Amino acid sequence: MLKPTKEMQYIMATDVGSTTTKARFFAKKENGWRFVVAGEAPTTVEAPFEDVTMGVMNAIREVEEITGHRILKPDGTGLMIPYDGEKGVDLYCTTSSAGGGLQMMVGGLVRSMTAESANRAALGAGAIVMDTLSVDDGRQPYEKIKRIRSLRPDMMLLAGGTDGGDTEHVIELAELIKSAQPKPRLGIGYELPFVYAGNNKAVSYIEDLLKTSFALTCVENIRPTLEIENNEPARHAIHKLFMEHVMSHAPGYNKLMKWASIDIMPTPAAEGMAIQLLEKNYKKYSLGVGLGGATTNVYSVWEGRFVRSVSANLGMSYSITNVLKEAGIENVMRWLPFVLNPQDLRNRLMNKMIRPTTIPQTLEELIIEHSIAREALRLGLRHHKSIATRLKGAKQYHDDFGWMFDAVVKDTYIDMLQIGCIAGTGGLLSHAPDRVQSLIILTDAFQPEGVTYMFQDSVFMMPHLGVLSTVYEEAALQIFDKDCLVKMGTVVAPRGVGKLGSPCMDVKIEMPDGNILNEHLDFGDIRRIPLEEGKEAKLTITTQRDLAIGYNVEMKPVNTRSDVAMGGVVGIVLDARGRPLILETEPQARKAQLLNWFKKVNLYPGVDINKIFKEE
């Protein structure tokens, strides 16, 4: 692996996304490593180009034009490495989610146990899980074979059984997969990568069965016992096979791999590493989201445990109509403060799907995109909660295989009242016309409770810094803190609902200059208090008796809390709209409600939104 040196001066990092290729240029300054400038260009993975390096070069050329610093080789064969005192860079790294990213099928004996663990391992490695097979998934063998044949995954992962246990069922599942003869999505005529991470007693049988049909790799068991989940060996194997087999067959990636100083990393895996940096910095349970053109990735770090989920059908360009389908048109339209024909909304979103690089040209179009973003994020978090669960089955284990039908499904361990940090990245959030829009979109979708610090990726470079941290953590941390994370501010919101207009909470705010603000909010209110980035304010919060603002040491809900608010470009947002959020059901009343909320937080600054939409 490449080792960073003190002599390094310049670093180039790119992300080859499904829609756009993003280049980020970093330089070593007197005060450490800093972000210099960004360049972007359409991704060129599809016809007529079918060569991702063209989009990469176009994005880097924009950096060259802005800075005057030459980076690309004149003959178009890559970057000039290392920096020679006049031109070039010392390190080039890249991530990618183009062409659908890494697509996998996973399997395990029991859907709620080993199959779920295999699913988490694949997601943590940056994959999109196309389907999950298990003995108890309710499908007949012929149905499973038909399903395997109909999909063309990049890779397969099989887990099952605790170490030293019965091997019969995991071998039967492997035989079923072999008989289906799955074909890879990319590269005809090469062996499909296959990772086995199950019962160690079955390794020799699995090797004899599968090694002639697949590019087989056997690693440590994901669930060596029912009380332990060991995902790291499988994740490392997935990433290694992704580089060796999948990336080498994607259009232009063989050239890109030669250009890069270190291995290419899937964009979601790199984003996840950045969210873990956030949790380390603030020592609070954290949620992160990457709102992309084709997928919505949600990340959580909870008690040292990192979990990622991917909603492959929820995105803001290629998958935007799927958001409409899954959320329902009523849920999207409830965020619009104006009347719009449902068919008109569908047509606008279909236009966005077939022209994914277009951006809103009017305020109305911008509000529509923000509405669909709320629903994509809401659905993405709901999916994440279904994956972020404690290990199941340990207490239900018996020698008889029938134990699997008695497994108790536990609720998610994600508790919004304990989440201390939320961070958002992705084109729509990073490029919102005003930061307050990103904060409110995240707040409306995730509905944070208690006291929550809100962050945003400044110009979409969390993936770039995630992959950089694998080889040069010091530089990545410096850029992450100084240039990547935008501190938007703090959201204060109690858990619970009440009658609109009835008392909700009182907040005493001790400002940095010694001034004391006493704010009273009724249900339905939302208020924005300016507090500059880099400043802090002391909060004393009192809510109505049946509302919760936090937990005591015994983890019982309390209605009083003292805490510290982090300043930011938005400031402090006192949110008394209810958890879950209370929206009027009558259209005109809801329109008035939305316009009032937008005005209270100055959601679209410089525009009299009430005047524009009031007279409809």
C-alpha cells in the first residue's frame, strides 16, 4: 500500500457517480491540508462513450482550468504522479457507484439470523443487495432457482450455521445455488465471484462443490456463534473480489484502476467511513445519509457498531419515479404549498428521470424536488431501521432445526431521542441554494428528537475523504473538519404530540455574549434562533409532562434537560411541530401551515413565498 510522506503537496480525489463524476483537489497549506477547488462532469459509463475515464478527465480538466495547475498527462493516459514542483499530484484516489455500483445476492440459513448478518456484511462493503435467500424465506426450491437465474449479480455471499454445527442445510443451499448456474452482470465468460462465510466445518464440502463453477473465497464465519457477528473478513473479501473481478470488466475501469494510487472503493463504503469519523469527533450516536441519483444510503454508528442500508430504488434522478411509487403521490404532494395536478407532478418527475442532470429552474420546481427528497429520506430511514436490529435467535437455539421458526424479531435499536448527530451528503443536499433547506429537509424526513447537531457535506466530498482516510488519515481528518463538514446548527424537538396551539415547551438560551433568551413554543410552532458557527449556547429545556426531551441515567424519559447548542450557518431550530410531525389533513389548512413554517425559518430567502402562492 502507498504510504504518505511529509513531502506530499497535492492530492486529487474523484467519485464516479451514477450521474455525475466529482473531482476534489486538495493541497497542503501552512495550516495543514485543505480543500482547494471542485470540478464536475457527466459520468460517461453508458453509450456512446462507455469509458468512465472520459468523465474523470473532464472533471479534472475543470480543476485545471480554475487553478491553472496541470494534472493530466498530455496524451490522456492518466494523471502526472508525483508532483514535480510545477505540475502533477502526489496521490490520486477514487470511489465509484456508476453502472449501478456493486450488486450482490446473499444467502443464509435463517432469514432473521445468518441471512440478516450476511445482508449487513454486504451492505457494509458498499453493495446493493438484489435478493436474500434463506431456507425459511417461503419460496420453493424451483422458485429460488428461477430467481437466481433471473438476476445477474456481480457477486454472491453465502453464510449459515455456527462453527462446528450441522452442515447439511448450508450445503443444500450451496447445491441449489450451483444448480441455478447464476451469470454475472458484467463480463461474459468469467467466473462469478463467490464468498463463503459460514460454518467452518463445511468449508471443505463447499470448496469441492463450488470451486469449479465460481471464483470462490472462503473466510471466517459471519456468525461463529449466535451471540457474535463477525462481518469484517467477509467485507474485506467482497472488496478484494470487487476490484479483481467486477471493476475490471466495467467500461473503462481497467484504465482507471491503473491511474489510481490505491484501490477503487465503492462510494457507499467510503461515505460510511466518513460518518464513522463524525461519530469519533463528537462522541455521539450518529446517523448519516447519502442521497444519490439512483440510491439512498443511510448509515448509523451506535455503541461502536456501524450499519449501512441501501435503498436501491430511491434516488433523485434515475430512481425518482420509484420514490413517487413507493411513497405514494399523496405523501409527496403533502409538502407542496401550492395546488398541482397529480398527472403534472408525475410528468415532471418522469422528465427528471430521463434527463437526470437537469436542475430546477423555478421556485416551484425546487420545492417539488425538496418534497420528493423528504420522502426518499423518510423511506430510506424506515428501511435502515429494519436492518439496524440486535442479533436475533441466541435464546431460541435448540438442537432441532425447527428452532428457526420460533425466532423472535426485535425492534430496531435506532432511537431518535438518543441520536446526537445527523449528517447529509449527496447532490441535492450539498448543492441546495441555502443551507437552511438542507437542515429542514433532513429534519422533516428524519424527525430528530431531543437535542441534535446537524451537519452537511459542503460540496459533496465525504466519499473522497473516506477513501483518502484509508491511506492518509491525517490529511483526511484535517480536510473533513475544516472544509467538508458544514455545521448547520442544532435542532431541539420533544417526542410526543399534542393539540395544535396548546403549550409544548419552554427553552432558556444563554447566548455566548451573556444575553439570555426565553422562548415559549406551542404545538405547531417552529422557530429559528441565530447562533454563529463556532459559537455555543447553553440550553435549559422544559416540556409538558407527557412529552420527552431526553433520558435520565436509568433510561427513563424526562421532560427537563440541560444541554449545549452548537452554532452553525442556520443556528438553533426550536421545533414544536410534534413527533411524529403533525400535518393538517385539509388541503387549504395544510397549505397555510406549510407557508407559515417556511416563513418562520426563512426557508427560501429573498423570496416572498406567501405572496407567490397565497393567491392560488
